Amino acid sequence: MDHFEKMIDPKKLKERQGEILRLIKNGGGDEISKLLAILSLVAEKTLYECEVNRKSIDFVGIPIAKEIFDGSALLSEVKLSADAPLPRDSGFHDLEHDPRGVPFRWTGPSKDFSFEFGMDRSDSRLALISMLKSGRINGSYLERIRVFVDGRPVPCSFSLGRMPSIEFEIPKRNSSMASTTISVECDVWSPSQEDGSEDQRTLGIPFVELSIGPLV
């Protein structure tokens, strides 16, 4: 925590600490728990967006420039792997590693999982979602997957190569100011019900990476 403390004005820190102590003395447990919940969720979202955009937190506080408004300061390429701090409410289970040490996350428990970030939309982009091989990941399963960009369905193609994948296009958009949302809908299943496993989770695909780059 020391490196975070160095980022804060000591006077403001002392004032806020005093406010929290007064809440504790007055039995303000609900207010404190709400404050901590808000802080943890904001930190989680900030870490996720920094990972996606590969930008330093030092960028925060720089005066807004023209390049931000016209989108030229945003990334045209994105690479997001399973070991990134994905928000809990975006449709992913905890981080795991396969026997080779490859990080992945099962999607679930809902049928939908999603990504949200800022990126340059002045041109169309090619996106690829890769996953681990699994006994359930076959052509029929992949064909039932649906992808939405900013709420609109987009055509997909699928591959069952060394690492199964979903490929789709992110269309050009007039403005890059609004965030880009990618939502994916896939069939889910429970190992405990289908394989007799002790794993009670509801699972979708074993997600490895989302990569976005120029159209080829």
C-alpha cells in the first residue's frame, strides 16, 4: 500500500482518515462497508481498463487533448489475456492454468460474457477470441456461439485448430469517444450434472485471449 499512499496528499489523507474514524465511533458500519465496496469495484475496473489499454495510470490527470476527442489517442490494437484482472460481473470464473501453465478462465455462470474498453474505431478491426481445447468444443458448439458489438450481432467464423477460436469484425464507427462493448453468448453446462464431477460450477468456454488488430 505504500506506493499508493505516496500518490495522495498527506493532508487530504489525514482528513479522510479522521472522517472514517468518526464513522466507526458512531457505529457507521454500513457506510464504511459501502465505501470499501465502491473503492474495490472502482479499483477493479481501473486495473482492467489499464490492462486493456496498456496505458500508465500517470495518464490520469493530463489535460484532455484534441487527440482524445478525435480518437487518435486511443489504441487501434488490443490484446487481453485471461490473467488480466477481468471484472467479476463480466461473465468469468476465477483464473486457472492448464497442465502446460497456460492461463485461462472458464466463462459462466451466465450464457453471456463481455468486454468493454476504449479503442480507435476510425477503421474496422479484426477480433479473435481464442480458447483451450475441450471435449465440448466442437464445430456444432462453436456454430451456436453469437457475438454482439455494441449490442448489434456480427457475423462470425470459427476454427478448430491448435487453439479453437472465434473470429469477427468490429465495424467502423463515426465516434471513438464511447466505449466499445463486445458481448458473446454461448451454451453453458455443469460438470457435476453431465460428467458426475464434484465441480458444481456452470461453465461456458475456457477463454484464453482476446486480440484485436487491423483487418488483413
